[in-house]
Amino acid sequence: MGTGAITSHIDVAQIVLYAFWIFFAGLIIYIRKEDKREGYPLESDRSGAIKVQGWPVMPDPKSYKLPHGGSVLKPNPAEATAAAEPILAEPVELWPGAPLEPTGNPMLDGVGPGAYAARADSPDLTLEGEPKILPLRVAADFGIASAGPDPRGMDVVGGDGIVAGVVTDAWVDRAEPQVRYLEVEVAGSKRHVLVPMGFSKVDSYRSRVVVRSIMAAQFEQVPALRNPNQITMLEEDRVSAYYGAGTLYAEPSRMGPWL
């Protein structure tokens, strides 16, 4: 027998290899269970009383302490069911998996590209426990880099090429220093709304900000903030979802087939 051999058919290297395989399989099963702490069991109108969770099954509930006090229990299917909102859409066909069609205002119904998560209706906080995202008029220790264009004062143009308003301020993420939103005063109404930077293109050559996802008239219905100087995590998702919905529902031509 060679060095490290236990018998003539097995040695230490084989045992280590088999132990690794067992460990790795267990690790995969553990990770798959842990990623089911949120979003499971799956809900389906066609599943009836069946608990759609797949294999491996959901893990036992576990309490997590939040960084700024309090705790949350995950998974907590009872809480998710109690907080669930009705889906404002209906399948276009009877077969399972058919696309959903909004039944009301597609920009605000929260379906398709306009869907959003029911996050906590409180601001996201920094490690110091202070609101993470604030307008520059409040976060006075931050500013726009001089090397780039300052969008404040620029006109905002919708997807139809019409001026929708003017940028009055920028909202900065103080934990990851960058501009998250532009605050826009809507033309004709003096209403202030936020535009996520991901949906904005600053055109410094023409001194304007282009938002192609929605039309100029649709800025009037952007979800409002409860506090003009603060945004909650739920409001963040609702605002972003509105512009996401516009990529498909802002005008009828966007919903038709390309071919």
C-alpha cells in the first residue's frame, strides 16, 4: 500500500474528497433554505391549499435584531398575508403564467415594471442613525462636484420632448456619496416631485435633464412625499416604480409588439 493508504482501495485523499462533497452539498441545501426566509411560500390563485415552497422546505422562523433597535421575524408568512395588497391586474389569458394587465391606472397600480416592495415606511438610516438620503438644502456639508454639470436650474424634458418643470435641488446619499434623486418643480402647478437619477440623463450641452420613461404631463402624478425634506424606503420604491411603469405604460405605442 502507498503512503496515506488506509486499505488497498481507499486512502486519506479519497476520504477528504468525499468529506468535501458532503460538506458542499450541505452548504448548498443550507443556502437554499436561507434564501427562502423572504418571498415564500409562493402565492398562486391556482395552487389552492398547496403550500408552494419547493425543496428544501422553508427554514424555521428566526428573529433578527435591527441595527437601530427592534427586531424582525423571518420567515413570517402570517405577517406577509396580513400586509398583502390586492393585485390590481388580471391575466390576459386563462393559462397559468399568462401576463397580467392592469385594471386601473397602470402607472400607479404597482404591477409589471411598476411593481414595488412594501418596504418600511421610514427613512433608510446611516450607521449613525440619521436619514441617509437628504436634499442638499438640508445636507449642507455636501455639494455637486465642480468637475461635472450642476443640474439645478436646468429644465426637465419628458419622453415627448415637452418641458415638464425645472430642477430645484438634488438629493444626496450621504452613506455612499452620490446624487440619488433630482427634485423637480412641475411646470404650471408648483408641485415638487423626485426623479431617480437612474431615469435621468443630464444633457449639459443643452442645459437640460431628459427623462424618457414618462411624458411631461405625467410628472403631475408622481407619488408625493409625506415630508418634503425626507424620503422613506416605501416612498423610494413607489417613486422609482412610477418611472419604471412609464417605460411600458406611459404611452400606448410602448405596449405593442415590436415584430
